Amino acid sequence: MRFTLRQISVFVAVARHENVSRAAAELALSQSATSTALAEIERQYDTQLFDRFGKMLRLNELGQALLPQAVELIERAAAIETVLEGRAGYGKLRIGATLTIGNYLATLIVADFLKRHPESTLQLSVHNTATIIDQLARHELDLGLIEGSCRHPDLAVEPWVADELVVFCAPGHPLARQGRASLAALAEQAWIVREPGSGTRETLDQALRHQHFSLPIRLELEHTEAIKRAVEFGLGIGCISRLALREAFRRGSLVAIETPELDLRRHFHFLWHGRKFQTAGLREFVALCRTMTTGIERSDQIEWPFIP
């Protein structure tokens, strides 16, 4: 075997960052040492793993084929090192969650995971669905918890729990007294919605795809809490997950509007790279997610500690 783990680590870091200096910073190496390690592995096998565009390096076809195996090798090596050093825990786990899951479910699961495995470390990133998919495809995350759909050919998708969006308004809004609305009535309202690329926006657009009108969108916001506040201030009506609105409905600060003509059901999903090594930590985290939703038909039925 002519390559070293250090060379493989350099290859993976450069592949992720597409830049030697940023890869060197991640690995705590000098830029010279990083460049040398990458050059050595290419020279040893008389091949190229990247196409060069100035300071940017982009994986070529061979590099793309090698990357999943290189990531798996590093993760297996880290697991072996943990056993040899007698350390407990699962090492570091990198989780990506979309906003509704990240704000209302993932933090609870992370807390449970770290209480059970205090020697482990966990990084939780919260972004929209499109960003999570891109990060997983680039091996920057171990697991994604997403609200939208995924059609990326390299990623594996597995359903987790059902969810449902709901249209809502402020208590003083005219639709609040009616409690329901037709499509014609919805078309007359100012809407405050999530941005394109989010799973919530995708579900709403999908529900409207056969209708003959477009929503009069007043605001596009990247955070569900911002949408809730804007609706509370009377700027329009919104549509987000019932899970995110549960406490607001309980307090009466927001009111649900039933929309029988719209199918706003969806699923939360697990997402990971199809060729990724499934570590014990990853399997444990997914198991805790499934335990949380055992016997639950929809996400807003999940019990969690009440914080007044």
C-alpha cells in the first residue's frame, strides 16, 4: 500500500473545500505540506484527481469515484483509533437539519444523544433543504433530516414521520372568524412564505400546482419564527408546519385556517450519502429519532418538555 492516511485526509479536505489553503486550515497543516501530500499521491499513482482552475481544484471523474471510499476509510480509521485508545462514545457526528426539524425536534434528539453518550461530540447545522442536500453530496455532513424531497442520484432517502402544513393568520384577521377558506378567498390575501429551496415552500407550491392562480406573495422569509411574527403583526397570512405553530395555537396568538381544497401533507426524511460508511454513532442517532416518533401519526403530536 503506497498511500498514507494523511494523504487520504488531505485529498478529502481539498475535495470538500476545492481549495488547498482552506483544506490546510481544516487539517492544521501548512499550505506547503498540504500541497505536497496531494501531489505525492497523484505522482505515486501517475494520475490526476482534480481539474485545476487557478487556485480552485475540482474533482475529476476519478476523484469523484474515489471520494466516498476515501471518506469511509478515514471514518473507519477514526473508529479503530477510538477502540485502541480505550475511549468511549462515537466520536464526532455531523448532522444537518432543515429549519422546522432543526428548531423543534433535532435539538431535543441532540440533547438526548449527548446525555446518553457524553464522550461524543455533535455538530448540528440548520439550513434549508437545498443546502442540506448539497452538503451531504459533498460529504460535509453525515446525516440530513429534511422536510422537502430529494432526487439527488448519490443520496439515499428514508421516510421518518408524517408532517402537515397549515395556513394561519392573526386572531384579528377576517379569516380567523371563519376558521376556513376557499382557494378564491386565499387568492385575495397577502402571503408571507418561506423562500424557494425550502421544503415548506416546495410543499406549498406542490399543493397549488394544479390551481389557476399564483399566490400574491408579500414577503419571503428564511425563518419560520420570522413568518410567525410577521403574521402576528397583521402583515398577511402564512403557511408552515403545524409542529412550528403548536404553542402559538395553544396561546391563541395565531389561528389555524382550514383549507379543504389544499393537500398540505408531507413527510420528514432521513438523508445520507448512498456510499457512506454507516458508523455506530449514525445508527444510534437515527434510532433515537425513530424512538421519539414511535406511535406518532404526525409530527405535531410529539411530546416534548413544556417551556412556559
